[in-house]
Amino acid sequence: MSTTIRMSRAGTKKRPYYRIVVTNSRSPRDSKFIERIGTYNPLLTSEDPKRVEINTERAKHWLASGVQLSNRVHVFFNKAGLVKTLPKFKPAKGSKKEQKAGPAAPAEAPAAA
């Protein structure tokens, strides 16, 4: 069974609250999970220590057993010092029109006089 650490949504409409859970990677987002190891409340300010809470002992246990991390949880664990690498995704820069057109042509150099 392949396991992953990801977030499960809770809370009401327009008031999200997430649980950081260890679950089977093929199960739906809010279905049953193996263990809850933390919480994330995006409504709190970024300086608030209760915005992201992680049980580091259990997180280290699961990391040692080889679970995969979702991108957002990977960022949380990186800030907590549990993992040292960055997530494997890089968002595309620029607008969608620029991405379709490709890189801009280089500007021509001015003629030397």
C-alpha cells in the first residue's frame, strides 16, 4: 500500500480548516485516513504559531517509513525543518500568452558607430 501525507479539508463553506493526515494515496481527499499528524488553519495570520501545527515525532516516523508528501505539506515540513529539499514542482512564470508564444526574441544590438 502506498501512503502519502496530505491535507484533508474540514470546516464550513468559506471557512476552511485542514487536517494533515497520513492516508492511502488512492483514497479520496476527505475519506478515512490512517493517522492525523497536524492541522493547518489558513484563516490565521502567517505569524500565528497555531496556523500550522505538526506532531514532529509522528511525522519523522512516517518519513522514515518512506511516505510521499503532497506539495503543500512538503512546504510546511520544509519550514518546520523536517525535510531539506524543495518540492519538485515549479510554477510557470509569465502569462499564458507568453507561454504559448515561447520565449521573446532577443532585442537587436545597436549598431556601433
